[in-house]
Amino acid sequence: MNNRIFVARLPWSVCKIALRNHFAKYGPISDGYVVLDRITRRSKGYGFVTFASQESAQNAVSAQHEIEGRQLVVNIAFDKNAGSTQKSTQDEVDA
């Protein structure tokens, strides 16, 4: 289990402070940010929140979330490198 969550369908007006404030009721947060477009510096509509404990992250995922009238999608975040192991295995099969 992971203590990092993925948050999708964020309104473009939500900044990292608002994101952290929204999820702080589920437990201590060690990091939280909204992903921005590199060129325009505008929100891409999703972000990540890292909790101090796995229990806090699970509690956040279990709850329903709404910001500015918009229903959010919240899931446990997957490690970026987790998929690379599967790809290398598939590459060996193809060879």
C-alpha cells in the first residue's frame, strides 16, 4: 500500500494550498501539489497528495470529495517505475 494519492477532475482554480487544506482533515500531509502545464503554467486538472501514513491515505480514498461543486476522483497513486518492470518482461517475450 502507498501513502500517496492521485486526485483527478480538479477545478483549474485550485492551487496546491487549497488541495492540501481540503485533504488535511484525513491526516498529516507531507507533500501536495497540482500538476501544471510547463508552457502556460495553468493547472492540468490533477494533482498528488502524500500523507504521513497509509491509513490517512486510505481514509481519503474511501471518502467522497467535492471542490467548487465538482466531484473529484481520488485513488491510490501508482509508482511510475512499477510499470517498467512489466514492460521489460514483455520485451523479453517479444525477443
